[in-house]
Amino acid sequence: MRFALRSCIKIMHRIMANQNKRIEELNTILHELIDLLKYPVQRPRYRFSTCGRCCEILSINSSEKNTIIHIMYYAQPEFINGGWVRIQPETFIRKSDTDEILPMREALYIPISPNKHEFQHYKENLSFQLVFPPIPKSWKKIDLIEKEPGDSSYFNFYEIELTPFRD
């Protein structure tokens, strides 16, 4: 990303140095910079989660090929060995307040149900990634849904903000 930013800045500098300020070119580059600054979204804000404090979204990275959501799950102290964790194969993301969905393509570093990861100690945690199709640029908020209706054992996050960088 640094290379891309550096490249855009050099081009902008060259355009500004030239007396022929090409507004359209400059505008295109500025929009590319804005898109680069939007992702990854680090620790995005969301309205509500069914899993409480047992997990958090670390980042969301969306490209032309896919969307990757990085999640950290913390073993639960109420279980002697921390319990276990897994993800449902039907997990999806959707545009908040609509029926438009993107199904999960792949789960990395977390077992897919019925398999499960069993913790050895309640102080452990598991970092994993969920891979989805690319999020359309028009989507400003998404829901990450493992299962609805969901209780505290499912990874459901509602109204996750995708636009921390404001135009």
C-alpha cells in the first residue's frame, strides 16, 4: 500500500508542477487515494453483537477479489479448559437493512461445523479469517451473520461500519 500511495503522490506532484493542471487526472488519483485509505478497516465500529466480549473484529479488508474479515476469539473463563469454537458453513455478510447477502467462501484457522477447535486453557485465544466475495462499494454498513436468530454462541455483528474515512 505504501508503494501505491507513494506512486499516487508522485503523479500528483508531477501534475501540479506542470502548468497544465489536469483536473480530471488529479481527481481520479484523489479518488484512488480515498479508496486505498478505506481498507483495511481496523477495529470497525458496530451497533450490536450477539457474542459479547468473547470475540472482536480486528479488521476488514476488501479488494476486487474478496473480502477478508479478521476475528479474534477469546476462550471463556467459565469453562475449565476455555471451551471450544467453530463457525457455521452458512455464515454470510449482508448489506445492513436489506436482504442482499454474500456467502462465506472460506474459513481460515477455524474449523467449520461440525468440527471444533478445543482450547487447552481459558487464557487462550484464536485468531481466524473469514473470506467472502468483494463488498460492493455502495455498501456502507454490513452485518456478519453466522446464524439467525442467534444466541451468544454465534458470531453475529450488526451494522458494521465500512467507512471510517469520511469524504
